[in-house]
Amino acid sequence: MASYTVNSSIMIDFAGVHKHYTTAHGEVRALDGVSLAIEAGEYVAVQGHSGSGKSTLLALAGGLALPTTGKVMVGGEEISAMASAARARFRAQHVGFVFQMFHLLPYLNIVDNVRIASRDPHAPQSLANAEALLDRFGLHDRRTHRPSQLSAGERQRVAMARALLNGPKLLLADEPTGNLDPENARVVLDAIDAFHTEGGTVLLVTHHAEAAERAARIVSLRSGQVLGSPAVSTT
């Protein structure tokens, strides 16, 4: 696979993207002709009603799904043309994910849940990096706990640590504050802000206005189509 290089200022580029599903009730057009560019270092929030295509957009940006038609470019690479194994390597090297439901492995302790994202989970440096991130998120004394022993806010902080372990260029967050109380939501959003301040690109799916307001731009989706993406003042 070609090396990860950004030949322009564009980090994510959707070009005429359709994503359709066939169900027992007929065809579902999750995305219906989306063209959208997100610059490197930009912080973009995506909003829309349930079923508008927000999570599908995020899945395509991270190579977790492929478009029915159209092209998805990330960091100058056409991930929509990659084989499954190549997409997995690309994600591991360059993309961090944070989900509403955390997606932690229940049989692993917290430090191993973070380390599993490493390209070499058994390397001593991966342990040091994981512990440093857990310390950053105030979870030093939870390292040997399992997810069931943590609160929702603590589990999402573990998920943030896992997403940041490999130093990604792109952070994809799908309703990361959806199951959190206001205090833990602030901790997670502050961490996303810090990632962006350090030069990272953020694509955040959220239905919370206060979370979206942290972004520099809001993209609105309705029925799988982009309605608009006006600039939002951050001052």
C-alpha cells in the first residue's frame, strides 16, 4: 500500500458517495449523493435526525464500510478502493475511533483494552504509552479493572485513550457523549479539543448542540444528503 501522505489540504473527501442497503422492506438510501471535503486540521461536527446517515458517513470515512458508488479519499488515499486487510492497516496506523457504546472488550483489563489498539500490543513501549494515557485521563488506579467495574464516564475515557494510542491524524467520534453525564462529557470533549489543537482532524457525529458548538463547522444531513455546512465561530 502507498504511504500515508497528504498531497493537499484535504483530509477527507467524499465524491458523489451513495450507500444503499437492501432490507426486507425495500432499499434504504443511507447516503444519497454526498460530496463533502474536510481539510486537514479541521474540526467538523455532523448533525441530523436519527436515520439521516450520520453514522454511515463516519463508517465510510474510517473504512469500516464501503460506498455503493462514489469515492472516499482519506489523507490522499482512496480507502474505498482498498481491500479489507489494507483498510484495517490504514485504520490502525492513522485513524482513532470513539463510539457511544465504548466497544471495550469485557474480558480484558483496562490497560489491555487500550494496548489492543497498538500495532504491536506486546511491545514494552505499548504498555508505557497506554499507562501514560490512562494517567492523563485520571484512570491510573483503574488499570487492572475490567470494563464492568467502571462507570460509563470512565469507560469512555478508556475508549479515548485507546483512540489516541497510535497518535492518529484523524479522530472519528460517533456520539461520544451520548451516554455521559455533563462532567464526563466535558472531559471527553476537552480531550477532543486538545487533539484538534495539536493539529489533528476531527469528524464528530453528535445530536448535542453543546458538543457541536465546539466544532469550527457544522454539516447537516437529512435523508442521506448534505443540507449545508456553514462556518461556526469558535470565539
